[in-house]
Amino acid sequence: MSAHPTRQPKHDVALLDLVDRLIDGGVVIGGDITLAVADVDLVHVGLRALIGSVETIERDLGVALSASGPALKGSAL
């Protein structure tokens, strides 16, 4: 019997695979910044970013973003 606990096998994930999984599933990034002086809030900035592929957004949100969609017909795209 060994003194070391059993370890899980190491799973290597390439950066490209990780980015592909994130974009395929969609990612929401959020953050807030508040600038205050003497406990008085002067500036508040809220940031929300949705990162995903066009296919994911169209599929999950029901928004037509492709050039063949009705929202972009006749545009310069």
C-alpha cells in the first residue's frame, strides 16, 4: 500500500480545444468598476460581454446574425 493518495489521470487540453468549447457553448463575462473618493461613488462602469459563435447565438438566442438572415438583407455585409 502506498502512502500517496490515488491521483486522477492528467487530461491535457489544447488551448485551441478550450477556446472552441467556450465559443461553441457561449461565455458571458461581467465586471463592475466603481471610482469613489471619500466614500462617495463618482463613476460606476458595468461591463457585460457575450462571447460566442454566430451559430451559437442564433441557435440559443433566436437572433438572426448571418448575412442570409432577414435582419441583414440588403446591408453591406
